[in-house]
Amino acid sequence: MPFQALRRVAPALLLAPFALVLAAANLPQTAVTPNPKVPPGARSSGGLHARLDTDKGAIEIALFPSESPRAVENFRLLAEHGYYEGTIFHRVVRGFMIQGGQPADGSVGASAWGGTFADEIRKDSPLYRAGYRRGIVAMANAGPNTNTCEFFIMHGDVRLPPNYVIFGRVARGIEVVDAVANAPTTTGPFGPHTKPVVPTVVRKVTILP
């Protein structure tokens, strides 16, 4: 089955369980509302690693600020202001990816600056030519230049179009990614075997040097 575009659409419009999509409805934005958790003008610590503490263990991510400075700063700011605390990996497709970052109440998320931010994709770079391999961390989106807060971690090597901003790679804890991906799933808004029976909770995301 071909993998469809990773988009944020209403669940009723999803056509395939392997579509990489954001969970919330694709609502039009008439004005950018600041993210209430991140003070305007905030700057991150500039750390190069992130540790996701989950109820299945820790996942450490090496961040790629040289390749994706905006996406990395967005992730750092959201993490350092507690945005990801209590969120879950709400969508899991074994052998494909685990997806998280959606607000805990299921609402439409926002970037650290409110609204969306633009893609940082160089399709001819070694990073994107290598593709979306096991352990890669990238932004979920609703089409070009619609990045917010949701992200996914690749569980397997999958040939996807270079449409999703890659901003990191799992450095430690790939066995935790396996544990999340291999947990029982049921039918959900994204189709069969995509909704965790017991979702993995992200307790905290810590930015490290």
C-alpha cells in the first residue's frame, strides 16, 4: 500500500491508516494567536539533545539545529515550557512510526510562536536523500509550511516523499520506541491498528546540552 501524505485533516477524511497526519482537524487560521505556554520573544537554552521521559522509559534525541534551526528551536521552546508534559503517543503504526505532540485535550496544536511555521527541507541534502529511516524524528504537518507541535519517530525504514521536516534522530532508547510501537492497538480515527489500547504518556521532555 503506498504511503499517503502526512497531513492534518478531519478523521472522517482519512483514506488510509498509513497516512502520516496530524490528529486534529485542519482548521483555517485567520490570525495567529500566541502560544499561551511560551512567552513572546522567548529563547531556548540552545541544547543539542532532548530526553523524552515516558512511562515506558526514556528516549534521547540528537537534535539537528544546523539542518532545521526553526523546527529545533520550536521543539526546544515547547519542551522547556512544559507543552509536552502529559501528552501521549496518540497514533502508532508498527513498522512505520509513532506520533505524538498533540495537546492532551485533543485540540489543534500550535507552534512555540503560535500558528504554524515554514518548512526547512533541502531535498538534495544527504539528510533527505537518506530518507525517513528508523529513529528519524520529523514534524507532522497539514501540507507545505504548516508545522506546529506534532512530531513522529520512525519505527522502521519507510520510503516517504521528502515533505516532512527532519529535526533529529534517536540517539538512545530505540528499544523504548519499539515498546511504544509494539504495544496493542485498536481501530481509531486513523484506521485499523493505529490507536493504542493504552497510550504511552510523555511525562516530560528535557532539553540537554
